[in-house]
Amino acid sequence: MRWLVRLAGPTPLVRRLSTQSVLSAFGDGVFLTGSAVFFTQIVGLSAAQVGLGLTIAGAVTFALAVPLGKLGDRYGAKRVWAVASLVEALLYLAWLAIGGLGTFILMMIVLENVSSASRSARNAYRFDVFPREERVASNAYFRAARNVGYTFGALLAGLALATNDDGMIRAVPLATAALLVLNAVLVARLPSAIHHSEETPLEAVLEDAGDKRSALRNKGYVAMSVCGGVLGTHQVLLNVVIPLWLVSETDAPRVLLAWLFGTNTVMAVLLQVAAARGVTTVADSLRAQRRGAYFFVLSCGIVLVTHDTVGWVTILLVWVGHVTVTGAELFQSAGEWGLQAELSDPSRRGEYQGVSQLGYTLGTVWAPAAYTFLAMEWGTPGWIVIAAIVGVAAVAIHPAARAAERHLTRMGVDTAQPA
């Protein structure tokens, strides 16, 4: 049991939040795994209608990301997180009453926006509740915990789907709702976040600065978030491009996909904390982003040659390519947390998290179509272009982060003072 306690985190608060992360991801994982079957078999939608609804909901959420982020600043990050978590849980109960495309789209819009508000408030709370030197490390434990939760969710949903019984499939959103209600209770019972001494804003400065303190006015932060989104397209490589490449362009057996995703999950659980170790300052975070980009480019170089290999050589190279892109995920995540923690105005953390979501979406929304086209249609030159896109983002994020830092300095926010 000692190893399990160490895996959950070094302090009681980190362990409480890790438990919350497992429970939240458990609920999300149940519905995500069973959603395709639920939407088509129970709600009665076609695959195209599901895609349309998700796209519309994503567009509306994108437009409202910053206003939703501001809720945490206005009413308190923990309070907004707890309320949004409870509302999200109750919304899953409504899935059983949904029928037809119109109500599906409306439901997805409401659910995605509530989830967006919850994520922004959650991230703001996590940055607030820990001192500077613990923020990135604690988020690493939470990410590892979420991977454990997603695995539990996939297993539970898999058991329900294996029955192919409508009653069991209808139970999927009910199970999600029950788990997320427990999650909301855990969130509500968390300690209140207290700004640390270096982050106590002066009311006079706030009043004088006015809208100049708006996160959208911090152009460096916006640009940094977009670059972070591009660097975060390792998920597109991981979940879309490499699996399609394996099936369409190599002689590797399809069962290898299960081993690839299993490897990714194990690495995320066991190595995320190690990858985040020592990441505190802006310089540390940028170094982690460079390492992530290096692994991303390395993965492209390894996978592109598997078009011409055979047998066990292909299997080994595709697996190594997946391992390296997981390395990109681990380091890029650590760098992203560090930059967001260091370069957010403490008095507007929720708003800055909304801008982070906005920029991240801009940096990733185009990637599935573009990367798939480049890899499948262009082959080797396409993989080189993908690597070059990531390389440019890795270079551009440095001046963007420094510009964000200078903006906060002009606004009277000291990003270098220790806790």
C-alpha cells in the first residue's frame, strides 16, 4: 500500500486532490467510452449528426471560454468548481430524456460550457492552493491520477457495452452522474485557496489598471497559449495519426494498437511526476517545452520510416515512436503548467485559464485534418512538415512567454518573487 500512497502524492492535500482526479476521470471515462454507442443506439443519431453536434458545441464553448473563466475570479475558484461539477453531474441524468438532433445539440452546448467553467475554476484553484514551487509537481500527480481514473472508466463501460443490452447502455450516463456527484462533494469539501504573499493584489492597482489587466490584453500570453496548443498536438499524433498510419501504411498487426495505448497509460501514470520534477520558473517551463518538442520531432522521424520496414522491425519502430510521442506529452504538459502558473495574473487566474483554453483550441483545432492529410497523402515530406510545424512553435513560444512576463511586470505583478 505504501507505493500506492507515494503514487497519490507527498502531502495530504495532494492526495485528496489526486483522489478527486481519479473519481472525476472515472466518471468521464465511463461516458467517453460508451458515448458513441449511447448516441447512436439510444439517442438514435447518425455518426455525422454526432460529429455536427460536437462541432457546434465546441464552437460555442470556444467563444465563451474567457467569460466562463472569469466566473472563478468573481465568485471564487473553489465555489465555481464545486457548483459546476454538481451541475455537470446532474446534466448526465438528462441524457436519458434526449431524443433527436436539436435536443442533442442543445445538451452538448450546455454540458460543454459547464465543463469549460469547471476546468478553468479547477486549474485556477490548483494554482492558488499550492505555493509556487509545488504547483507543477502537484499537477503531475493529478494527471497521473486522471489516467488511472480513465482506465477504470473504460473498463466499467466496456463491461456494459459487452452485454449489448439497451438497459446496460442506458446505465452508462447514470453511472457517470453518480460518480460525478461524489466528485462534486469531494470538491466542496476541499480547503479554501489562499493567495500566497507574493500574489496579494492591491485594490488600488486593480482600480487604476482597469481593463489593462484583462488576460486578452496580454498578447504575449495569448500567443504563448496558441504555441502551447501547437506543441500539444502530440495528442493528435498519439490518438489519430499514428493509429491510422499503423493500419493504412504499415504491415504491423492491428492488435499492436492496444499495446501502444497501454504503454502510453502506464508511462503517464509512472513517469509524469518525474518529467515535471524541477519545473518551477519560466525558464524551467520553456526548457520542458523544448524537451517535449524534441521528443515530438524524434517520433515523427521514427514513424515515417516504418512505411518501408517489415515484420518485427515495424512493430518495434512504431512502438518506439509511440514511446517518444508520450515523452513529448509528459514534458509538454509540465512546461504548460509551469508557464500558466508563472504567467497568470493571480487576481485573474480564472480569466487567464479561459484564455489558455482559447489559445489551446486555436493551436490544435486544425491539427487532426492537417496532420492526417500530411502523413497519409505526402508520406515522408508530410512527416517532415509536421515536425517543422512543431519546431517553429517551440521556437516561437520563447519570445511569447517573455512578452507575457513583461506585460505582467508593467501591470505591477512580480512573477519572480519567491513564495
